[in-house]
Amino acid sequence: MTLVAAAVLALAACDKQAPVNSAPPEEITAPAPAANPQPDVNAEPVERAAPPMVKAVAMGEFEPGNPVATAVTGKLTIEDNMLRGDNGASFTTERVAIVNGGDQYSAGNTYAQAMMVPPEQEIELRHVLEETPPTQAPSNAMCSGERTGYIALAKVTQAGGDVVKVIGLKGTDMPAAAAKGIELCASTMYLPVSDAAASAAKSAEPPAKKG
């Protein structure tokens, strides 16, 4: 009996020392992601580069420098998105590219050939969105009875000063070597108003008398 009592006491002492934890261990889980993540309003905005702008090669008022220019527009004003002639002709445009004289606007045909400029000449290409023919003579429109699809402009420095050369192209394809239906309509030339006035004044001067 004495031995049994001692054994019971020893077991009771061991039970008191062992910790009792009957609850299951806690699971470690990450929080669920938000269904629609929201931007951080305090974060610095990300700056993105703006697309490059096609620069204008010529702007301002110009006098016709050849008979074709006189018929197509007369005095010409070149604006950011518009070309206006004093004969009522106008072209609403958008600048689409800067090309070189040596580039082809259709298979085998270059801007240099059509505009009589060097192959390295910088040329501004505009897409014509809307066109109004000359008021008094609609048949003198850039492409006559057909719609002008594109206009190309170049400012060329010559011995007598700057000259602006403008050609009209008909067709809907983007002018290029593989373009279909792009054809040259008219090739014109213009002088800055100040240069044209000076040229006219000089031609009006009486010839110098021979001493």
C-alpha cells in the first residue's frame, strides 16, 4: 500500500509540471489581395515622353513664283494646319512626316525629281483633310477635278533668297515607294512676300543710263 501511494504522488507531481495546451496550433496565412487594387494617391506621377512633333518647314505669307502657283492659289498663307490662297482655295491639313528629297512618294518617283531639290532636302508632308477649290476658277484646283490627298512643302535657300516649293499629290495611300494610286498633280513655287516685293520694285526701276 505504501508503494502504491508513493507512485500516485509521483505521477501527480509530473502532471503539474507539464503544461496543458489542448487548443490546435494557429495557422499563419497572408491577407487576401484586394479585388481591385487602388493607385497610391501619394505616389509620384510617372512622366512619359510626348510623341515627337512634326515641325513646320515654312510658315507665313508667300507670293506665287510661277504660273501654276498663280492659278492654284495666288498669294499663299501657310499656317499650322491650313494653307489658304487669296483666290479662295484652301486646304485643311495635318502634318504627318518629315521626308527627304531622295525618298520616293510612289514607285520610282522621288520628291527631289518632282520639286527639283537636292536628295538631302528636308520636306514636310501634310495629309489634306478638307479642300476648297479656287472661287472663280474651280478647275484650277491643285488636282483639277480630283481631290488632293497630300501636300509636300520644302523651303530651299537659293542665291536670290529663300523659295518655298509645294507639290500636290492625289491618292489615299501614304506616299511611299510601295504606295498605290499616288500621283503628282501640280508643282508650284512661292517667294516670301518681302522678297517678292523687292524683286518687283527692282524690275520696275528704269535702266541705268550709260555715261
